[in-house]
Amino acid sequence: MSNATEDAKGRAKEAAGAVTGDDHMRRAGKADQASASAKDAVERAGKQAEDAVDTVKDKLTGS
């Protein structure tokens, strides 16, 4: 499942929990959203690290 899908699922759970008064569902929705956000951050950090390695390689090889 993509991070955007997981975030949307979390938003839906949170909203459903709020409407029905189900705190467990609301908290589960918030947890899904936090998980998606954390995964996005890890993916961004990985991409930035790859870009930094490529930059160093280019400088070392003169490309």
C-alpha cells in the first residue's frame, strides 16, 4: 500500500472514529497517518543520501 493510501485510510478511520465516538478507531487512524508520514520521511532521507553520494562520485570522477 502506498504511503498516500495509508494516510488516506488513516484519515478515514480517524473521521469515522470521531463521528461514532470510537476512540480506538480514531487513535488507529492517527497511527496510520503517523506511519505513512514516517515512511515518507525515510524515503526522502534515502533519496537525499543517494543524491549526496552521486554528487561526491561526480566530483571525484570529474563528471
